[in-house]
Amino acid sequence: MKVYGFVCGWLTAPMEAFVEGGAGEAKVPVPAYLIDHPRGRAVFDTGMPAGLRTDPQAAIGRYLAGVFKADFTPEQAIDRQLEAMDVDPASIDLVVNSHLHFDHCAGNALLPNARIVVQKREAAAARAAGPPKEGFDPLTMLDGRDVLEVEGEHDLFGDGSAVLLPTYGHTAGHQSLRLACDGGDTVLAGDCCYFHRTLSDLKLPGFAHDREEQLRSIARLKALCDRGARIIAGHDPDQWAHLPRAPAPLLAG
């Protein structure tokens, strides 16, 4: 198995959008990952809607467009980055969405043959929300697709090398991915923690579906970190400054 990391653009927002009480602004990466396994190919998260480049309000709504400013080119879309590695986007078997916020699932349509894997409670929350009054509709990321709704931990390839971990709280059904590579575990944390330091300082953003549940999920990741696992946070610019990007592998094993 090999794992490749991509930066599918950048978001700039007030720091308080990432850390409650934060000052100033932060420019953060929007990552996605290719897991190339002997039993299939999976992508973890798929990036932002292309419409953000031309009409942010139409793409994600007036409120979110007023908070987040996107900086990304067509070449940074997940399909184009895969093609640059000679990987056909139509060959992707699975798309795992950590959750259904616009910067983590809007590229699902670019991987047309993939089965979408989400936590059952995340899909249920998207359905219960109904059509939005404005902005991004997470349910459209699942419409017309083969969707596998999982509950709790789920082994993607059946060999323990890539296991979904429920890390609820940021959204109703947020999930992370534990990878057994390079002689140890690495966890793609998604937005369970935006920054690696969140594992210790526990400074959450102002938004959380369930703050206490998110703190429990962070404690679970912190326990894995204390046992030697590497945690790759959801949007940490300092961490990404030192991570290899595709076509160089991020992990192998």
C-alpha cells in the first residue's frame, strides 16, 4: 500500500473560524489523499467546489462565502492531480468523506465510479437537514451514487491496513482514517482537529455539532498519538509545510 497527499487549494478565514477566540487570519491547506492498495484505490476527501473560483456565493452560500476565501486552480482539483500521476479518476474504487462540509466532499463528482463511504449518522444528518436556504447542500454529494453507510469502525480493504475510526463531534458523523504504514500507524484526522496542537491545547473552533463529543474524539486521537501514532491534522499549514506531496508518497507499507 502507498498513500499520497495532495493539497487541493487553500482557504483563508479569520482564525476564530478555526480556534475559538483566535485573532487575525489563517491560510490553511485543503488536503486529499490517495490510498493505492493491492485490493483497490481509495481517496480520502475530495476538495472544494469548482464554483468557488467564479461565484462563491452560488457555490457555498452568502454566509460561508463571507467567512472563507478560496485560492485554488483547476489543476489542483482532485481529478487533475490524479491524472498528473497517471491515475485515471474513473479507476478510483472508494471515496471516503471524513464529513460532508464543502471542502471535504465537493470533488466527489470528479470520481464518477467510486463508491462513497460515509458514516451512517453523517448521511442521516444530511438528509434531515433538507435543502438549504442558501449555500452548500451536502446531500447532493451522495445523490445518485453508490453509498456505503458504515457505523463506527470499518476496515476498508479487510486486512487492517486502512480502518475508519468514528471521530464524531465536528459533525454528526465525522470519521478519521487509521493507516498501517511505514512500520506504525498514521491517522488522517480530518476536521476532528484542524491543527495538530489541538490534540494538546483543546482549543476548538466556535462551530461544533457536539463539542463534548468532539473532545472525546480528540482524546481518542491523543491516546493513539501518545502510543506512537502520527496524527495528520485536517488543515494544519505548519504540518503540511513538512509533509511530502504527490507524486512523492506520503506513506508506504
